[in-house]
Amino acid sequence: MAALEILAEILRDQLKAHGLADLTDNIVERFAEEVGGERVYVSRKPRSAWSQRNAQLRAEFNGRNHDELARKYRVSKRRVYQLLDD
């Protein structure tokens, strides 16, 4: 099943519970217009999991352990710097 079909199915199920299932096609069409042809990354983890990981990384930072944290959290050294700047 294509990603857009999965999105439509999920939306339809969720909106149906609120009597809004007829909005599904409009939402899916708008999404396709906005991001159609682009690569879209959808994380498997909820945003809260990333926030928790980022907070832990910041707490463990000692001013000199960029490389160690990058390896431990499986991110690039550049991403470590970005997370510390947030």
C-alpha cells in the first residue's frame, strides 16, 4: 500500500469518529499538492521520544565529549552540535 493511501486510511478512520470522514480526500489532496514529488521522512518514534533523547544528550555533555555522544546516540557530530545549540 502506498504511503498516501495509508495516510488516507488513517485519516478516514480518525475523522470518522468525529463525523468528519468526508474531509479525508480534501486533506490528502492538499498534502499531495504541498509535498508531491518530494521525499518525506516520517520518524517511527514519537516526537516525545526524540525530546527525551535530546535532553539526555544535553545532560551528558561535558564540553569535550562530542564524539562520544555522537557514537552513543548514533547521530553525526554535526547533529550533536545542533542539538546543543537548540
